[in-house]
Amino acid sequence: FHSMTDDTYDLSPDKLEMFKSQSEDLSLIDAVKELVDNAIDNWTRTTERDKAATVRIDIDESTTRVWDNTGGVPSEEIQALFAPGEAREEPPEWSIGGYALGAKKAISRLGGLGEGTFNLAHIKSRTPKAEKAYGYNIDRDWFEKSDWDVERKKFSSLQEGCTEVIVGASEQLWDDDNVLELQRELSRTYTKFLAGDAQGQSTDFKIVLGSEEIEPTKGVEWSYITLGN
């Protein structure tokens, strides 16, 4: 709702409609891939792809969890994972995404915001040697408020160098078919990374879906084209 007085127009965005519109053209599978892209970009920035890294994805009917140990996100930058219009500073060499720009779309989509099923999102990260993880929680009520602030929380349960995003919906979003398609897409899209052949990569990069490690697709000779090349 936009208010108006005799002297002013309120042009501030409608929070709910803005997040819905930016995620409505994104599939569940592409939303997960956006979070994997962010993990790879973070891995590039924090380790220059010379330290082994893993992305773990756990899915049930209504909840998606994406965890990685790619180096963590500093507490002063973690708001960029969901704050509109914000991106992390200094995109790394060989960046494959918008460097946190896709995370907000992904979180909105994985919660089924467009379908009106968004329930919660927990976002937290811990950099190496940090005393605790930092992050924030978003629930359905937050979208209905005009206030954009969220409480900055500390978490002791997350290991150093790790990031975790958990998104839940109030109704089923995933089924066996689209989980199987996600498995195939992860294999195809990140083949070079999984095979250890991506540009600048000198160690292992793994993606684990549920209890199964994703293997590279044989015969695929492509992956993301790095920006600027």
C-alpha cells in the first residue's frame, strides 16, 4: 500500500510484491543453483579455489537447506544475501554469478513466496577464527511489515568458514521428480567444478544432495563462462 498526502506521494516499494516479482520467473531448481553459484563465488574469493570445499543440499517436501564450507561471509556483508539492491563488494576473479544478487531471488522462491506459502528463512555464516556465526531470521510476518529491519543474531552451532541457508514453506514444493531433475542439473551445470577442471581450480569441489555426492556428467565439455572473458 502506498500512502499519499496533499503534498507528497509515497513511492516506497511494496515489500511483498517486490520480492514476489523478482522471484516469479525462477524455478526451484534454478533457485538452488543460485545458492550454489554464491558458494562457488565465495570459495573463489576466500580461498582462490585452492582449498577443498563442499556444498550440501538437503530437501524435504517443504524445506530446503544449503550449507557450504567455502569460507564464510563476514557479518557486515551477510545482509547482502537478502537485502534488495545490495551485493557483496569486490566480485572475485572468475565470478560466475551476481555475487549475492541471486540469493534474495532464490530464498524468495524456495519459500514459495509467489504461491503465498513462505514460512521462514534462516541465514547465518561464520568466517574463519570468528567467535560465533552471525545472521538473521525472516518469517512471513516480516513481509507484511513496513519496517525492513531484522534482528542481528549470533549462533554458536555453525563451524568456522561455513554458511547455512534454510528456507521453509507451509506447503509442499518439492516432489521426487523435481529432486531427481535437480540432481541431473547439478551434475551438468557444475561438471567442470566437480571434475576439478574449472578455471583457477586446484583442489576438490563437491556437491552432496541428501546422502549422495553429485558426479560430473561424462562427455560434457562446458560449464559457466567466467565474467569478463
